[in-house]
Amino acid sequence: MATLAMVVPLGLSALSANQANAIDGQGGTASRKPLLYKMLAYNDKIDSYQDELRMDFILRVRHNDFNPQCVPMRDTSPYDSVKCNLSFAYQFEGAQNPSHYRRIRYLNTISTNPNDPTGGAEQWAENEAEFFTVHKVINSGLYDFLAVSIEGDLSYMDTSKDPKYYVTGGYPEPLNVYAIVGQQNNTLSCGSSPWTSPWDYTTNDCTFDPSTISSNVQDRVANITADQGRGIKLYMGNCLGDSPHPQCSGPASWVGWDGNPPLYGGHQANWGMVTDYGFPIGDKPVPGVAPPKSFFVYWFNLRGNNSAGGICSTTNSYYYQWVGQKNSQWVPVDALTPKPVLVTGQKPAVNGLTSSWGLQYQVNDNTAYNVDPTDPKYANTTNVLFATDKDGQPMPAQKADGGIDFKEAKEKQDLDGYFKLVTWPVTTNDDGTQCKPTASTPEVTTKIYDPHQDGLVGITDDMPAAQKNTNLDAGWVIDTAFYKYDVPRPDDPTITNIQNDTDGSLNASGSVYTGNLDPVISGECTPSKDDTHPNTVTLFGEDTGNPFKEGQSKSSDDLVKSSDSWGFKLGEAVCKADPKSKQGGSWQIQDTNKLYPSPDPGNKYNSYRRYHAWVTESASGFSLTSFFSNIGTAYFVSNEKAPDGKLSVTVPHTINGSLPANSVVTFKGVVSPINTAWSSGGLGMTDSRMAVSMKQNAASDWTPLLTTPANTFQRDAAVGTTSSATDSATGLTLSLTKTTASTWSWTLTIPAGRFTGYNGSDETQTYTFQVRMVNPLNVPSDPASIERKVDMTPTTLALERYDVFQVAGKAYRYVNGSTRVPETKGTLVHITWPGNSSTDVVVGDQGSWQAVPPEGINQGQFTAQVASDDAESTDPQSGNFQGGNESAAVSHSLEFRPSNSALPFAGGWPLSVLKILVMLTLGLVGFVACLRNRQEIRY
């Protein structure tokens, strides 16, 4: 894992089809050609005897073209690294043999052991062989930015008799470095056209002519230093000519090679040191801290060893300053060296040493290290790298033991995470007087020998960029370090709205319910300051088979790069200026629901889709891309269908004139909601609600009975699961049973006391019961309803006659308190006579009823009662007879004589007597008629 954390704003194990198209270039957005993003540092001044190549830079490659785990750590075999899809070829001898190129191969220093995160940094600190490494893979949209360090060899001429090479400030030499991505073996050719042969990857050196790069590989080979325009300044390792006027290149700073000098790890720890996780010193590694003896400075001046008459011959002091990148610009590291630090006390090279060869035997003892100056080993020298303030106290990023805290330095100043030590010589005449060119030594220039005199030492925060570059170019870069380096990015966009039928603004959880399967997603962004180079927003929909990773909207410190989980590219839009936006700009892109490749089913109801977006700038030419935005989630809900029509209502009835305690009207049905509730991790949908209401047919308003709370209908509940839901407003409770994967049967019990207002009319006793489904957008379905007579008022029987000739009375109901209304015509009154025989009689007009005792019954007690007052007899919905209200029984003893009320003209006689009288009357009329007829015939 990169000891510089892998910055992964998102992740995928395999790119989606849409992503692959874009990265393959089919989308016209990703180039395969490697591109130098930034040359951070290299030793652009080289002593001919110490001709080493040291280089730190950021290389842009197409996303996933390079896998840092292509070989295990410490695997140095070229037969293995050939599959790594990245190498470099550079000019090995400069202008002396410009076609001699050397290949440098990959060394994996990215630890995959979570128990040993510092292992990769340690391996690089111990390296002395010719390799490049990638400290960190920084993903930025469709590209990866690789933090690369090279430690290689060069082979410039050591000496020459040609005076042109002995120029003060070094002789310019070319340095061309080619990056090759993709297939490595035989991509380049050795020789000159037409006599060329493939350059085998395992072969170190090649006579290479860039003009032989074939057209079919030009899209993956690039000269990454072509536009640097600086090359190398070659400082000759000796001086030409004799005293007192030798021609010398000038003071030089030792670059370090092998164990010279011995640093932490024993070798070149000073170049590209990775401090993200610290190093195993003391109790435990401290992230950001470079240990003592990680860095060094050593200056040598060959004029002093070539009897130059004492003019500018002594370099035993120097300045150094740590500088860092901030927004890709160089600034002093304020927590360490806000100003250049003067170091004195370095011992000059031993007199008589006329070349730089042999200095390796002196450098170890005469070098300045980052160490504790109070350590007895350094008690007799001031030649140490230890930064203090004006009061002599260590600077905030300077550890007491000499270590350097780059974490402290980065965080205090919000730096990018790359640091380099630049050093400038302080040269005097051998008598200690100021170094100045003379008429006899015009080649001795102060900008090379003592640049402080020309104001070329160090940089400050307020210094113009051009002056900063001039001063930094006047110095030598000897030590470099990383701490969580990242490239600058555009501001992340924000998703604020997913189209629905209302305003669509994301709620606190970042989600929206919508009935649109092809919603417009919109939000805010920061527009480009250059309208000709706009910032572009790209929207992605989640691949549910490879869901978004958490933490994708920020830099990741994962040791191993997680798999990509970008999702499917849905579209792009320019970030347009918008004065109403907090970020200054806005964007909108529609998910057409047509860009999800199989097996993804696309957007479906009772499901969801998550979205995120990034912004890519175009002004820099590098297509730098922001981290991902917040995640916006659309939960897709459809309008519900009317509930199943299998409804029933069961009405309770009175027993012996009274309703049983706790009597309820029972309303039952079946429902199959489309939108059901589920949850998974941080995701989850609520369900549609079921709303039950009723209305008395004589009334105009519906009375709400119950609305189910959220999450009543659980999608993942097992069949057979029972549950209940209570309406807090009405107190009613719904009982549910899941009968199939998508169907619930339900029962609602309504207390009988809720049915009031009966005034004797059927309209006030008839109710319509209704149920609707209401989706999460509050859109109700069509209703399902049932009409039902709710008759819970018992009959009251009153006896008016109770003799052996007839029993009779009235049947009525009490409504609205004491108001009496006649019982429904056709209601049966059941009479039980003495001896247990019985008679059923029908209630007639105005609730009257009557019965004649059977023959032979002339005494004893009878009982009258309405067993069921439901004259409809059957339930119109089910077709089944449900019975009615039972009245209270009334009893009385039969009397032998009729009551006064039954006497003639006082309320009526028994029916049998009336029949006899009618027959006698008819007979008498007939007899009289016959007599008259006979008289008429006689005459």
C-alpha cells in the first residue's frame, strides 16, 4: 500500500461499461498518453564524478492503466516487472552519446500489510539501486496522478580537455525522459531506421532514436521532460588549467549515492522520503515524522584544492531552506524554515584533493545531518541541520532529536504535501574575505559562488513567483519528502434536488421520494473563472451490484487502493454561473433511465437509485477532477392501485335488548401495496399508508378511522407474520397478517359507540366504509368501499292485550334518547305460549302486532320477544344472513276475561266474536231479502 495514501474518491472492482468506454477514449474524455503534471524536483546540477539521477514528479496516466501491486515488494526481477505497464527510458550519457538510453524499472514500495504500513517507505529509504517507484496513486476522475521518484545512474564524461565544458555554473546537457505505459516489451526500438530491432524490456541499455517510435504506440509514449527547458548543468569533477587561474564549474553540493553518506536506512533516504505513516523508531511510528539522519547537506569547492590563488576558494558555510507546494506554488515551510537558515562550521575538502573523486571518503564525517545539536557526537560543530526560532528554540516542525514533523508543517500551512530542501553556498576567499570576481578571475561570479550577495538565497511568502523560481534555480535540491501529497482539485459539486412532483429538495438524510423514473438531478457547483475553459459536472448513477463506497467524497488514506465504485455515467453539464447558488454556479442532468446496462434493471418502482457527481476543470489542461459530491438518493414510488375489493363488515347486535360489553363493528379486507417498507444499512424506503374512513350516508363528511404509520407493510417480513398498527389520533388498531409475499389481510375493529345519529331513517343507519392506499408522496389511490346497514338499536315491545282470546301490542325503537319510532314492518315477534308452543307474527303498520293463543290455552304465562330485527335477512355483500338485534323479552299471564280495552266501543273485541257477529248480520240480511222476494211473487 502506498506509503503515501492512495487517494481514492470512489472505488470499483471493474469499470462499468459506460466508464470503460469513457476511459478507452470512446467517450472522448480520457487520453492514454502519459503526461507530466508537475516536475517537483530533480538534481538539475550534477558533478561529473557523482553523476546520479534523482527525480520526483507527478505523472498523469489514464485511470487503472498502472497497478502498483503488479509485482510484490522487494521483487527486482525484470521478468516480473515487465507486466507493470510502466517504465521510463532516459538519456544516459548526455550530449556525448545522445542516443544512449537506459531503461529504469518499477520497484514496488507500497505495503499491503496492514500490520506494517511503514514497510514500503523503509524499503525506499534503503534503496541504492536503479529503480523508480510510485509512492501514491492519486485518482482524479478519469485519470490517475502517480507520485513518482527515480533513483538512477548517469554516465557523463568525468573530465575533458575541452575548455567549453569548464564553464562557471555548469555545462548544459540534455535530459530527455520517456514514459512508456501499457505493453512494455518491444514497444521501443533500438538502432536507427531502417536498421532497428525491438528493445527487449529486460535489456538495460539501447541506442534509441525517438523518431523510430511507431505510430501505433505514440498514444502511450511521451517525452515527459521535453517542455522543461532546463536539462542538466554538468559540473566537471575537476578544474582545467593550473594555478592561479584554474577553470572550475563552481561550488557543488554532494548528491549522495550508495552509503555515502550513511543515512537512515543506510542509503538514499534523503530522496523522495515518504512520511505518511512515519518510521519504526522509538515506541511506535509517528505519522509525518522523518527520523534523524534522514537528510544531509555537504558542499565542496574544487577551486580551493587547485591553488586558485585563494580567490573564492573556501566554501565552509551555506544556507538551506525547506520549501513546500501550496496550491502548486512554492512557499517557505513556515513551521520549519520561514527564512533560509545559515549553517557554518563545515570542514572544507582536504587540500590537495584536485577532483571530486575521493570525496566519498570524506563526506561521511564532514556532512551536516538533521540531528540533535546537543548530542555529544556533534558537540564540537555547528554544522547541523536544526531549525530554531530567533530565541534559539526549535521551530514547531523541528523535533528535538533532529527529526522533522512534516505533518505539523503541512497542517499548519495547509500545504499540498511535498517538501524539498534547497541549499545555496557561501563562499569566501581563503583569508575569509568576501568572494568577488577580479580582473584576473572574471569567471568567478557571485551568483554561483556566493548567491546571497545577489539576493538569490531563499524565498518568502510575498515574493513574486518569477523571483521565487530564480532563487530556487540558483540553489541545489538535495533532500525531498512527501506527506500525504495530493493534487489540487476543483471544488466538489453538490446535489440539492431530485425531481419529483413537489420541490424535490433532499431531506436531512439526503433522499427524495419521486414518482419519476427518469428524474432530473440538479445542484450547485463552482464555475470556472474562464468562460472559454468551463468546469463540467458529470453525474453517475449507482451500480447496485457494485455500490458506492463510503468516504468517497474526501481524500482516502487507505493503504491499498479500494476498487472503483463510480457507478454508471449518466451525462455531463457545464457548471453555469448562478447568483442564487451558494457555490456560485448550478447544473442539472437528467437520468433518462436508458443508460443502465444489463443486468441492471434500471430504475423501478419500490426501489431506489443513488447518485453522485464530480466536477472536471479544463483550464489547466490536465482535467483535474474534484472528489465526489454528496450522495443523493431517489426512492421511486408509484401511484397505488385501489385496494382489493374483498371487503366485509360485521355488525354486532343486541342480546336480550342490550349490546354485549365492548361490542365492535369489524371491517375486514385484503391489501397488496406496491410500495413496501425495507431497510438495508443506511438505506431504506417507507411504505404506502393505508387510510380507512367511514361516512354515515346521511352525512356529507368522511370520518377518519385509521391511517397506518410508516413501515407497517414490511417487504421482507415472512409470510404468516402478524402485526398491528395503531392510529394515535383515533386510538383504533389494525391487525394484519402477511398472507403472500406482497399481500396482507387486515381487520379493523370499531367500537359500537362511534356509530351515533340514528333517527329512525334507514339513511342514518347506513354507512359506507372506505379504504385507500396513500403512497409516500401523499398521492391517494382510488378507494375501495362497502355500504352496510349498522343496526345496533334493539326493539322494545309493549303489551296492550294479554287474554285468552288475543295478545297484542306495539314494537318500536328508542332513538335520540326518548324518541320512539315504529319498528320496521315485517319484523317477526316470537311468542312462546304456556307449554312451550310458539307463534311468530309479523309487525304491521305503526309497529302493531297481535296473536291469538292456540286452542286449549286459557291460562299461564306467555313471553314475546324479537329474536332478530333484521328484516333484510341477508348481507348484500356476502349473501349470508347475519341476524339482527334481539329485543328484551316481555312476559305476562293470560287472563280469562278480556280487558276493558277489548270491550265493544272501548278498543275492540276478540276476533272470533267479531267473526260471529258478521256472520249473524249477513244471515239476517239474507233472510230478510228472501221474505221480501216471496211476498213480491205472491202478488
